[in-house]
Amino acid sequence: MDQGLVGRVTTATRADARQAVSHAAACLRRTRALPRWKRREILEDIAAALIEQKERFAKLIVAEAGKPLRLARAEWTARC
């Protein structure tokens, strides 16, 4: 590990949290209105996009937790 910066986060306010919940509720209503086949198609596309990034995620685990790359890959793969 090089002790470098892995990323940055912003501290959210209560108003930010309320807005996020409100947006999530609106998205849920829109999602429920979609036919099942369309929801499945969307989820499959998301899953494929995540799998394409698996090496990037494994390297992020290495940076965050200091795990060997082999174990980070195994951890990510076990969850997908």
C-alpha cells in the first residue's frame, strides 16, 4: 500500500437525506409501473456493467483494506 488517497466523501445533511429518500420513493413508484420483463432487462444490464468492472472493484478493495489482490478478487467474485 502506498498510503495514497483512495477517495473523498461529502458529509450529508438531514435535508440531503430527506431529499434522497424522496427521490428513492419516486423512483420506486416509476419502477413498479414498469413491466417485469423491463425491470429484469434493466437489472441484467446493471449486473453486466458491474461484472465488466470487477477488476477495478478488486483493486479498490486492495486500496481500502490492504488485502492481497487474489483475495480481493475472490471476495468480489463470491458476492456476484
